[in-house]
Amino acid sequence: MKDLKILVVDDEEDLCEILQFNLKQEGFEVDIAYSAEQALKLDLKTYDFFLLDIMMGEISGLDLAKIIRRNPDLETKPILFITAKTSEEDKLIGFSAGADDYITKPFSVKEIIARINVICKRIFSDLKTNLDFEFDEFKMISDSKKVCIHGKDIGLTKTEYEILRLLISHSGRIYSREEIMSIIWADESFIGDRTVDVNVRRIRKKIGKYQKFIKTKSGYGYYFEPSTN
């Protein structure tokens, strides 16, 4: 992933310059913005990866991440938060806002580079294989838009398939009801958040014993986490 184009958004100018220098040394193309407002003036579609500080000016890194996730051209682009906040609650809020990973200050540049490589390997590998997924007798076949269990199509609707595909494509990442609504029903204005719950309930029923993979984080949303337990 050495041709990756990264945008670093942080109000600490020295930190931005250190990150830019070291990431360029690794072969990445790196731009800097010192605020979310400055970042939003750029053509964000040209970037492959976002490194965002959480605590910035009027528009926080959390708000910027939500803006990025609402854009259909950016919804799958990786986001790594860099922040001084360390509590579990802060991390959950970060993931709920759309982060793929979260690293706390102080950190080493080597750790940042390692996190970027791991995230890209996971996400871009998923995209390359068109998000196919297989676990035991559970299989998502993206070419035919089917989910099969024991070789039999379980008959998901288009909406159910897209919700499950979204959760599987970012395994472990929590999606709020609002995020799911904005992604799955992007052009529809009159969808209530209970619609998400109804569809998730139907998906769980159809996938039977594998419903344990779709987990709920109370107050935050849904996520997909395969487990042998």
C-alpha cells in the first residue's frame, strides 16, 4: 500500500509535520490540514486514508469522521483517530463515529505505520475480494448477492443483504442506527430508526445460529463479530 494517499488532520502543527515526514519516508503520499474546516475545503475523494485528531476547533474530529462516513464516495475509506482521550467510553464513541482504529497519544510513528498497514490490508483486501465472507457453513456470495447456509440461499431482501454486507465489511466496527440509515437509505427522508431494528431482527432470524455474530452495543449500535464461542 505504498501508493496510499493520506490526509492528516490535527491542530498540532509540529505533530502534523513529524507524521508527514515519516509517512513520506515510508512511501506514502501525505497532505496536512490543521483543522476540520480546512480539510473540508479539500477534495476528500482523492484520499485513500484519513488520520484524524479528535479534539480540534469548532468541528471536531468526531464530527469530521461522521461527515466523511455520510459521503457515499468516502464511506469505505479507512479512518484512524489519533487522540489524547484514553477511556473505553471515548474509544467506543470514536468507533461509533466511524473509526476503523484508535490510537492514543503519546505514540510512536512506527506504531502509526503498523496500524495503517494492518487497517489497509484488512479493508482493501475485503474490497478486492468483493466482500465475500465465509465462516463454517455461513457464506456471503457478493457476485450473486446471496447469503447461503449449508449451501442454501436464505432469501435476504436487498435491504437486509446490504445491512449485513455493511456490518461484515467492517467487522468489529460499531454502526449507529443513524449511520446505517444514512448509508442504506441515503435517498429516503422518511425512514425511522426502528426500521433498522426491524431489518436486523429479520436478518438474525434468517441466519439462525449465526445470529450471535451480529452484536448490539447498548446506546451505540450494531456490529459484526464472528466467534467460535
